[in-house]
Amino acid sequence: MSIFIFVLDTNKRPLTPCKPSVAHKLLTAGKAAVFRRFPFTIILKKAVTATIESISLKLDPGSKTTGIALLQGEKVIFGAELTHRGQAIKASLDSRRTLRRGRRNRHTRYRQARF
């Protein structure tokens, strides 16, 4: 999977993503600045007139993780995985239930108040 860098114009409108080498050249020449670290996005310092190619969002829903991809034609621009919290929530509820049952079944003697 190839990695692309998101590019914004001076008015914060998205442009066509570029390769990291092009982004590095723009940053070292002072023609762009870092806008965001994740996802890595640069913003151009000079106004540019450019047409944008359409980018489509693809989702792959799963039971434990969901795959997210941004495609531009056949090129994968960005890919990510979203991990669902369903199993973590169930595990914490089970842990809470076992602790509660342990307290109920402990049968400790009554302790007098100390004051």
C-alpha cells in the first residue's frame, strides 16, 4: 500500500494528495508548512489553482475491526483500521459481575463500627 500526504491550499481546501518526496521538497523549500501530524497534512503558502480528482471512501465492516480506505481511482491514498470496543465492554462487565458475586458469596462476619 502506497502512502500519500494530504495537501491543503491557502484557504484550507483539499487538493490532490502527493507523494512524501514531493511533500518533503515543498517543506524544505519553504513553500509549505505542516498543518497536522496525523494524518500528516501540509498546507501550501501560495495560492494554487488546481482541479481535484474525486476520492472515494470504502468501508469494510467486520465483527471486531472495521477497515477504512480512501481511494483515488485504483490508488489507495489512506488506510486505517477501527477496533470496536464491544469485546472490551463485555470483558469489563464480566469482571464487575465476578467481583460483585464474590462479595455476595464471601459471608464475612459483621464488623462493629469503630466510633
